[in-house]
Amino acid sequence: MSSYLSVKEAQQRILKVFNVKPVEFVVLEQANRRVLAQDIIANVNLPPFDNSSMDGFAVRTEDVKLATHDSPVILQVVADIPAGISPALTIQPGQAARIMTGAQMPKGADAVVPVEYTDASQDPNSRLPEQVRIFHAPRPGEYVRPTGQDVRQGQTVLNAGRKLSPQDIGLLASLGVTPVPVYQKARVALLTTGDELIQPDQPLTPGKIRDSNSYTLAAMIEMSDAIPIRLGNAPDDPLVIQKYLDLAVDQKVDLILTSAGVSVGTYDFVRNIIEQHGHLEFWRVNMRPGKPIAFGAYKGIPLIGLPGNPVSSFVGFMVFVRPILQKMAGIPQGRGDFLRVRLAEPVESDGRETYFRCSISVEKGVLTATLAGHQGSANLVGLTKANALLIVPAGVKSLPTGAELEAWPISSDFA
Ligand code: AMP
Ligand code: MG
């Protein structure tokens, strides 16, 4: 077993082959969850002009510094400034302008007194008064949002490699950044193989099972910022499997993913096909589940052959495919999403690097892992109950309650 590749070495050998995708430009409506391909440097100030943060009156603080509720200062109202115009006048001593939230401050004024601190009507349809009584002495700048308060021109506001959120998209819109530079999505061809497979909308017949892997894997590809191209399901027939793989070659995909047929069974053809029509880098990794993982190329296109068992293919995807797709998507690599957890029960392993399905909860302030359901590599329910994969390192065969391990969250949004 020690002749098998370690998980780490297999990961490194696979990752080497892939590069970040080229840049493309998408409109803001399509930018959510895409990965930014360039740093965004503001080419304007935000806000672009001094503006009022309240409905009220733009004043000169000098004029109203003695204003109180009992001794108001009376100012002449010389203008009405709604949002959207650029006032031309300058407020002179003794004058004020009615101003709305978001409207540009007039020259001369250096503060806003909210309408609540004046005798003016708060009715939206009220006529412009000739005079206003000011009951409050504002500080210079009070209720004024100064130019550049949010963003300074020249400032880097978002960094390349960031997966854009709705908030980010709002900021890009405010800065006029459209279209947005993002990394192209990788295209991943997906082929399931197996004579026993039928599709989910077909009734079960003797000896058959429903294909679950193509659905799980396609969803995982999408959640890893790539585009699944479903080739379909090939029977255990080398010539037919090749025909499907040729479709992927025609489409110039970035990666071919296959499911099943890479082990040592009589009908496991995928490995042979890669050996004959490309090259096989390795096909066994010292891990559990998912020992038979093939990596190589078919007619020049990188190919990963995942095992057929549903849990094995899920784990194989997490460990080997997701890092590739993140690399191609331009997401910085890191182990940032791993958690340190304590075991709630003793755990036995066989010395391979093992990924148990577990459920993590907080017990007395400590992240604690309990095994979730039956750990067999064909059993999907344990996987649905789990919120993380618990990683027992290679070489470890038994761990007591309370031992500290790493776990990898896999909840609804594993990306
Ligand atoms: P194999 O790698 O062909 O030996 O398959 C290993 C196990 O995975 C077998 O029990 C298969 O029936 C099962 N299996 C293969 N492909 C799928 C699939 N697409 N969905 C669910 N189970 C599968
Ligand atoms: Mg099979």
C-alpha cells in the first residue's frame, strides 16, 4: 500500500497540469458569483460630490451657531435643491436652501439642518417657505456626506480572485465598472459508465440502479464555478466509451471527468482506454474512500477517472477536482476552509488517509465531530447527514475520544 501515491502528492501532480483560465468580460447582471480577474481601482470618488444625508436646509454654520429651540435663528430661503441637479448659486450670509437627501450641497453652505429641527413643514407637497426658523446649531459638516467619503479615486476597492457577491456588484455599478473582468469558466465534460445504470425517471428493474453520480458531480462542477458538459452514460463497452470521450475532445473541454470503471474489475475499461489513447499518470492513491482514482490524459485532454461508488466519487471530487476547478477559476488556493475539531467518539481507520462523513456541532464551545451514518462508500444517506468530511491522516489506525483532527465543511454551499 505504501507504493500508492499520497493524497498530497497526487493533488500536486494533478494541479501542476492546470492554469487559470483567460479573462472575459460580463455585464453586471451576469457577474454574481463570478471570480474577479483584475483588481478594481476606483476612477471616481464616491460620493462624487458633497451631498446632504437628510431632508432639511443647507446653511452656513457661522450664521446659526447660536440657534436653540427657544431662540431660533431666522434665515431667508433662497433655493430649493432636489436630488439630481447641480445648484449654481452660493449661499450668502443669512440665507439657506431647502435640500433633499442625496442632493448636491450648494456653495457657501457647510452643514444641513434636518427639517425636524426647523419650523418648516415636513409635508412632501409643501411649498417652498420664504423664511425658515432654525432651532439647532450644527457642527461644520453635519449631515453632509463629503466627496470621497466612501471611496477615494485611485483606491483599490476589490482584489482579483474574489468571488463577487451582490454587495460587490453594487459597488462595481456605483463605480461604473461594466462589463466586469472575470475569469472564464472551465468546461468539464462528465461521463458516467456502467451497464447497471438507468436514469432517475426510469422505473427500477432487476439488477439496475439509478445513476446518481452524474447528478451529484454536475452539481458539484457548477458549484465550483465551472460548466458541466454532460456526455451521458456509456455502457461498459470500450468502443462506446471512446466514442463519448471523443465528443469531449471535439468540444475542447478543459477536463474530462469519468465515473466508474477505473478499478480492477473485468469490465473496468476506462483505465485501459486512457493508457491506449493518451497517458496514465497514476491510478491509485493512498486514500479511503476512493483509492482507484485515475489521472492522465485522453487525446491530449486531462482526464480524471473517479470511482463509481457515490461517496468515493464525491470525496474524490472534493479532494482532487475541486482544487483544479478553483485554480482554473482564479480563486487563490488555501486550506482556509478546514476546521480543527475534537472527536466525540473513538475512530478506527486502516492507515490510508481517510475521509469519514461526520457531523460537527459546538459542544461547550468546542467544535466536536460525530460520525454521520453508515460509512460505506456506496451509502448516500450518511453523506446527506454529514456537514463535514473528517480527515484521519495516513498512518493513523486508531484515535481516542477527544483527539484533534481536521475537518472539511461540506454543507449546502461547499464552495
Ligand atoms: P465500478 O467502479 O464500475 O466498479 O463501480 C463501483 C460501484 O459504483 C458499483 O457498485 C456501481 O454500481 C456503482 N456506480 C457506478 N456508477 C454509478 C453511478 N453513476 N451512480 C451510482 N452508482 C454508481
Ligand atoms: Mg462497473
